[in-house]
Amino acid sequence: MYNKVIMVGNLTRDVDLRYLPSGSAVATIGLASNRRYNKQDGSKGEEVCYVDVKLFGRTAEVASQYLRSGSKVLIEGRLSFESWTDQSGQKRSKHSIIAESMQMLGSRSQSGDNAGYGDSGYNQAPQNQNMGYNQPQQAYNAQPNNTYPQNIPEINIDDEEIPF
């Protein structure tokens, strides 16, 4: 069987980070994903899907450090079914996502958070290395959009060389 979920959405609450007795990090996030559609009468409709996501290890720690309520993320993982009996003896259940990978979307200015990621510190190149290009020492994101370092070697690939 195949069990794969890819979901893009916004966090509904701050990250809840905990540590197992083994020392492994576990984080739980609430994710909301909107779907907009046109109704038969021509009016616009919207539905929201809410799901809990569990993150493990370093991914859980990074999420706790950089994400806040409202942050946009892409989660890839598998769907999991949880069932339990609550304090009143009633059986309860829910589906959740066990994350295999997480990508933070947006930027620090969109999240309203000074920890930052995206176009600020998270993807920034080290300041004191030349990166192998013949340019002044600077971070990649210091250049205007749609411009790239000028001395990148060009790679020519003919269609006949591709093995598929």
C-alpha cells in the first residue's frame, strides 16, 4: 500500500515541543489548509481542513525555533490514525500526519517573527567565504531578484546523453 500526504497550510497555533525520555524531540503543530471553489449557484465557497502534524528529531527543533502561529509550511508525510479512550470512558479517534519532511514557506516579514527564515538568515550564505565565484564576498540574497553570479560555468547537456 501507498500512504503519502503533501499538505500546504498555515499553523493554527504555536509549535508544542517536547522531549521523549530517550532525548528525542517531538513537536506537534496544528495545520489549516483552505480550499476555495465555486458553488453551483455561482457564489464562492471555502472549506478549511484542520489536521495535527507530528514532527520528530531536528525537524521538530527547527520548527519550534522558527515557526509561529500563522506561519506557512509544506509538510510531506504519511497519514496516521490514532484512537484512545478519554477520561469519561468515551472512545475517541482522529487522523494526523506523521511528517517525513517540512519546508518553511514565506519569509520573516510575513511571519511577523524576529527569529526569521526564508529571505533572511535561514537561507543566507556565510559572509566570509568566496563560494568559488569571482565576486565580492557577499550573501546570495544580497543580490537583486532574478540576477545571478556572472561567472557560473555553463553545462551543456544534449538530449541524447540523458539516459531516460
